[in-house]
Amino acid sequence: MTETTNKISVPIAIVLAGVLIAGAILFTKGQSPTPSTSDTNKNAEISMRAVSSSDHLTGSPNADLIIVEYSDTECPYCKDFQKTLEQVMATYGKSGQVAWVYRHFPIASLHSKAQKEAEATECAAELGGKAMFWDYINKVFAVTPSNNNLDPAKLITIATDLKLDATAFKACLDSGRHAGRVEADYKDAIASGGTGTPHSIILTKKGIKIPIEGAYSYEQMKQIIDGLLKAK
């Protein structure tokens, strides 16, 4: 998959006679991501767990749009998209327009270390609270070379850098007690149509689910978000 620098057009195809239509967002290797309309049955085909207080959410849970991202910490495109969504939240988060939910989607066949890294983020949340989850995972994405190249010892180092109890963190990680949470997210990603990472779905207050496949740039996400906000 290659990085694209082309901008997609504002998704006016999503707006038809004042009604928001589910858009299937396609990301093809070597090509620009482009929005296309689909019939309303497309939305019904997306089966996913409802967003709840158990999710890792930043922003307002009552935001106009909620981006549910399914991600793999060893995926280089996820690393890029993490930066994009940080920019999105800096622009739209404080106003309550957009919220971001992170769910785990470790692809074991490509990144055998991603499962344990995902569990490490859950240990960070257990020991440090919900905000610590975001601090920890942002640090993982910042330091990993991607493609299964993060030294597992770094997981403890990151915890120590964030002032977490290293002994308690290691005990949590060694126990594997958060493996079930990661597996539940993985199954939810598959159920929602995910075949690769990053796989995201934008949820609107009208109940529309809009799939986003691939690492969109901030400019591309901004065009999509602005179009949806205008159509709300």
C-alpha cells in the first residue's frame, strides 16, 4: 500500500435530497481513497458493538460524529493514521463535534507482537486510568519502528516513563488477563467488515455507519468530517 497525497472531493454524494446516505469509502493499493454511494442496505450490513463506557474514548460521548478505529500497533499505516486522528481531535474534539474510540485489531499473521502490545495498553489503563490508556498507546506508536520490530522490553520502559509501577505492570502483562478484551475487539473488527488495518467506522447521530479503510490524511478526513457535519 502506498501513501497517497491526492485529496478526495467533499463527500457531497453522501447528501441526497437532504438525506444522509451511507458511503462506502474505498482505499485501493496505489490509488487515492475515493468515496462512493451505496444503497441503505450497506449500513445494515455493518455489525459492530455499540459504543459504551467500557470503550477507550476521547472526546465527548455525545459528539456529532464518533470515529471507531480498529488498529494494530505494529501496522505502519496505523502509526500514520494515529497522527491523523490526533489532528482531527485537536480540531473537532473540544467543540464536541467528533469523538474517537480505539479498539484493538492485532493481525497476528503479520505482527505477532501486536497482541501483547495491545494487552500492555490495557494494563496501562488498569493501573493508571482511562487517560493513561491514551498516553501509553500514543507512546507505543511514537517509539515502534512498526512491522513487528518493537523490542518487547520497551513495553516496561514505556510504563516506567509514564510513572506506572513497573512491577505491577509486568505482573499484569505476564498474567494475560486482558487477552480476552483484545480478542473481543478483534472479533468485533471482523464482524464490522474489517479485513486490514487501520479499519474505521464513522458513526453519526442518525445511526449511519460509514466505513473508512486505510490511513487517510488529515486533509482527507477533514473533508469527510466537514461534509458529514454540514449534513447532520
